[in-house]
Amino acid sequence: MLTLSTPSAIPQRASLGRLVNQSTMLLMVSIGTIILILALLILFHQNATATKGYMLRTLERERSALMLEEEVLKMQVADAQALDRLEEDKQVQAMVTIRYPLYMQGDTTVAATEKQ
């Protein structure tokens, strides 16, 4: 005769049920922990990306300001090198004009001496 409800089978069923409950609880805690870790990793990654974006915008604004400053300086250099400005310079005005300029004729060099 075989009986299914023996006294030794009841504690085994209770411990099996408790083991299933513990396994389910451990699984839920593990999944929750993994989700929390992933959420923190995503948060740190988004924070790093936002910080880089902010730095990029700041550098872009600084670059635009420096390019504008460069253009202003180029305009000032061009103004300083303009012929009108050179004509008004005191050193240029102090130069003596040549009345009868002599020009070189032919293919001779300046250092060549003419024998006559």
C-alpha cells in the first residue's frame, strides 16, 4: 500500500514552496538591482553628454567672438596699410621729390661701370 500523504512528504512540500518563494524574491531583487544600476549608468552617461554639449556651445560662442575680433583686426591692418594713410604719414611727406630722374637704359646692371 502506497499512501501519498505521508508525514515525511509534508515538510518536503513546505520547504519546496518556501524555496520557490525565496527564489522568486531573489529573482525580483536581482532584476530590480540590475534595472537600478542600468538607470544610474544611463543617468551618468546623459550627464556627461550634456556637459560636453554645454562645453561645445561655449567653445563655439568663443570661436565666433574670436573670428569677429580677427575680422576687426584685419580691417584695422588694411586701414593702416591704405595708400591714403601712407600719404598722410609725416615721414612720407618729409621725403624730397626728384626733379630730373635718370633711368637705366639697356640690360646693364647698376654695379657695372662704363668705359668710354
